[in-house]
Amino acid sequence: MSPSNTTMILVPGAWHTADCFTSLSEECGIWLHDRSRHPASVGHEERLPNFSPDIDAIRSSIQGAANAGANVVLVGHFYGSIPSSEARQGLLKKDAAAGQGGVT
């Protein structure tokens, strides 16, 4: 997996913002393409009926990187791992056509 062709998608937990990954980004800055995103369902005044907005947002990030041919490393912290696991379904690198990106 070439570092220049690798995208890390970092999904924080429910009580964190994407800023919690700042030190990791700085430490790995040479090769880390940071697509950190705060879970969409967190921080709303009104409760959402499910976590589909989180899945959709993460899936969109994965698809954008994969369509660009990137090897995607998906990191979900605490709550973030739940929608991340759902979002990666069908987007694994091993299932992609030759030369296409996906979750490694």
C-alpha cells in the first residue's frame, strides 16, 4: 500500500469532534490525507431516528476516495466504529475492480 495513494478516514466517537485527531494528523502529516468528520447525528437539538446520516456521510467520504483510486484506511473511534462498519459494506478494496480504490 503506497503512502501517497492512501487516504485515512477518521471518524471520532459521539463525545469527540474531529479535532481529536489533530495530533495524529500532525504526526503522520507527510502521508496522512485527513478526511476527519464529526458524526452527523451528534450535536443536534432534536434526536435523529437512527444513525443513517452518519453511515451516509462516511460512505460518501469512502466513495470519494475510492473513486480517486485511493487505498482507504477507515478508523472509527468508539461510537464512530458502528456507522463506519456499516458504511464500508460493499466498498472493500478486495472486492473492487483492478486499479480501483476501496477500504483496505
